[in-house]
Amino acid sequence: MQRFGEQLDRATKGSWIADDLVPQINRLDSDAIVLVDAVRIAEQIQALRAGLPRQVVHVHLDAPRPELERRYRRRHKSGFAETSSYTKLLKNKTERQVPSLAQDADVVIDTALSTKRDVEVRAAAYLGLSARDPGALVDVIIGGQYGSEGKGNIAFAIGSEYDMLCRVGGPNAGHKVPLDDGPFTHRLLPSATMTSEVPILIGPGAVLNTDVLFDEIAKCQLEFDRLRIDPQAMIIDKVDKKSEVALVKEIGSTGQGVGAATARRIVGRTGGVRLAADVPELKPFIAPTRDSLFAAYARGDRILLEGTQGTALSLFHGYYPHVTSRDTTVSGCLAEMGIAPTRVRRTIMVCRTYPIRVQSPGTRGKTSGPMGQTTSWAEIARRSKIPVRELRSTEKGSVSNKQRRVGEFDWELLHRAAQLNGATDIALTFVDYLNIKNREARRFDQLQPDTIRFIEEIERVACAPVSLISTRFHVRSVIDRRAW
């Protein structure tokens, strides 16, 4: 075979492989991959490149001489070897010059320093089977205040534009969306779940209440093959909710057990912790979310990551101890999902015209935390002309159902949150609270003049455009000013 190959090389100047192979490849689908194992002279490669312009990737595998000798001895013992030793093999001129092919190769891999999987991954990268460039494919929705900014309404409005939806956090955050048959609150699934048919991911940093999750899956009629839950997501147990009773009284916590479960995950690494992979009922949904994300990157899919709560509630950047149990900034949400910062295309920071916090706990002297300049719903009713009864009825927590307290727009918080999150866009919600007439606006120029001036100042302070404006809670409530 060795001698016969050399005769063909001399007769065809190395083109005999390409002469036979190129016509066959051209009959295959355009995305077919053909592995040629192997070529031995530069002319063979040149002929292939000439016949298949821009389609040939030359992977040169190499190893140190002692390693090649060892492998050849093993090959000889198996009964498949041209000569009795590697030294004798190198007396053949063709075999002796094979290492020189590395000069023209697209990639050279030292197989003595690489596992079989390493070789596969490196070759796949050169073939374009994995994303070469991280790519800016992910848009993140984040809260810029104390939560309840209307993130659900914004995610609902733009979610159908994406190829994948991701959600982080836990069941202590409710995102209300305006469906045709009435409002619906998502606590663990993305807000665009029912307006899209794309894959949904819940990442390894999520904290799950299985009762809440299964109830939401049923209500959304979500097919099991559409939802993927990372096996390392944390499960809330009954003991977690019990341990947060004091926090409900002290700082107005929702008491959903998210913080306690998160703490157990840290201190309970020797046992007693249940992850999603440990719940038999979740088995149909379990899959590493990184695999889905990496495949999405390779396809160039657009991904929407929906954060929960607000920047001022961040465990690290909020007003401790009146904070939640996680980092609610973009950085924290990306870490929980397993998405690199270089993947982020846009950061959409959602802010209300009047920020809110839950009402102070009933215990005397206790508070749910500080917030800028406080005001009252009666005062907002006077300014906006919205009936105060309507405001008080609307402004209750999606999960806690507690009455919310309200403050004036906090410009310092806007600036700080925009810096922390690297906001590229602002989504301003509840502009009807500035003036009820804004509910009639369908375009930016139809907003009230004072509202337009307010928006212009937000853009100056945040150093980001107000790209999305929510005028009311309705399926057609968002004025879209995006240039992307």
C-alpha cells in the first residue's frame, strides 16, 4: 500500500485523492463534514485546497519522537504496522517528511500533551463547530431600584424577539404580565413564556420551590422538552421557609425560604442539601444549561436573560441588612446563569417613575429599609389624577401581597445603578403615574410635555437612552424607541 500510494503520487503529482474525493463531496449537503485520514505530502493538500476552496481545514497531529516510537511498538504488536520499528519506517522518504507538513497546517496539535477530548475540541473549533467569537448575543433585563419596577411587563413586550429565554433568582420575585384574559404572575419562569415557543432555561444559581414551579408549568401548559433546568439549581425545603419567619417581622422579607436555602447550600456541602438533580419529578427537565447556551452561541441565537428584584436590594450593593439573599445586579445574574460578560449585547435597566418598597413590618420600630424621599399614594393621585383607591389596589406585592410604600424618583440611585449595571438602555415604567393622560399615548411624541422633559433628564443622568416606555398595564402598553 505504501509503494502503491507513492506510485499514484508520482503519476498524478499528488492529485489522486482530490480527483476522486472532490466530486463526491460536491454531491453532499453543504453542511457535510468529511474527514480525510490521512495525507502524506504537500501536493495532496494543495490539490484538495484547489478543488475545495475555503473548505479545507488541515489538522496536523504530532508528538515527540519517543512517544511516536512507543505508539509504533504498540501498533506493531497489534499486527498493523508497515515495518518492525518506527526507525525503519523513517527510512521511507515519504514518511520521513510528514513532520514538515506542520508548516502549512491550519492547526498543529501535540497529541502527547492533549487528551482525545482536547483534540476533538480544538479541531471542532477550527471547523467552526463551536462559536469562535463569544459574540454579543445576550440581552439582560435588570431592576434599577427596589424591585417591582415592571420588569415582567418589559420582558413580556420584547420576549417574542428572542430564540431563548432565561430566568434566574427564586420564587420570592413575581413578574406580572398583561395577558388578554387577565394578569398572570410568573415566579420562576420567564415573563414571555406564554407568548413564545422557544427553549427556556433555569440556571444553576436558581433557587426553586417545586410546588410553585410545577403549578406554574401546569398553568403555562409548558411542554417538558421546552424547559431545561440545570441539575445544580437549589431546592427550597420546608425548613427554609420556617427559618425566615423572623425576617418577615424584622425587615419585611417575603419569607419564601430563598435566603435560608442559599445559606444551606453554602454550609451544607457535606450533606443534607437537595439540588434539582435529586428531585425525581424534575428528571424530564434536567439538563446542564451550559450545553444549551453553548449550542445557542454557535447558532448565533439571541438570548434574553431576565433578572429579578432590584439593584438596591443587592446583598452586596444594597442597603444592608435590608437586602435580599443574592446579588441582583447584571454581574450576579450572569454568574447565576453561567453567561460570560462578553456575551452581553444590551443591558436594559428598568426603573419606575416612583420607586416602591414593601410596607414596613408590623413590628414597632422595624422597617423594610430606607428609600430616598418618601411620598404618599394620595399625593401621587393628586399629581397624576389617578384615583387613590386604584393606586392602593394596584400597589401590592406580587408575592407578599403587602401594601407598598412609595418615594420620589431617586436620581442618585438611578446614576449609581446605571454605573453598577453598565446600563445601555433604560426602560421607564408607570409613566401614567406622572399624568393619567400618558395612558393614551402610543408614540413618544404623544406623551405629556412634562413627561418628555422627565425622560430627557433620565437620559442625561443615566448616560443611556430611554428606549422602552410603559404607559399602562396592557398588552399594548410599551412605546418602543429602540434603535436595535
